[in-house]
Amino acid sequence: MFAGKLHAILCRPYAKGSDWFDLAWYLTAERGLEPNLALLANALRQTRTSIGAAKWRQAVWARLRSLAWSEVAADVRGFLDRPEDLDQIRPELIEKALGGA
């Protein structure tokens, strides 16, 4: 499921707030979690994406930096039971969780 979420983040033509919320969860729920690279590579190949699966951290980092974060936050805000949960997906926290991207 993690590989599928990464594929959505990297290939979806728009930023979906829930994708980023889920990514933050994956990155913090289990430290050192790695996606199934074969699954991610196949998904990227199917969507004719030139991103190498092994470079997923760098690709997510670049995508994160390209977003209008206020729009991402606005997209996910309506799904949250507690507004303070929005603090869990601040860009700087996701960057930190990505580690050596």
C-alpha cells in the first residue's frame, strides 16, 4: 500500500491532501519503512513516469517543494476530525521524516 501511495503522490497531476496525510502517517508510523520497490517501479513504468523507484525519497522531496501547501492543507482539512491534526503534515515534518532525500 505504501508503494501505491507513493505512486499516487508522484504521478497524480494534482496534489490530493489525503495522499500527503497518508504519507506522513506511513513515514512516522514505522521508522525505516521502505516501499516495495518492484511494485513501485512497475506502477511508475505503467504510467510512463521516468522517476526511478530507488530514488523515491528525492522524487517525493521535489514534489513536496513544488506544491502550494496552502492548497494541500485546504484539501485535507475537511476530512480531519480534529483540526490540530493538520499540524502533522506540515512540509518541514514530511521532509524530516523523509530523511536523507
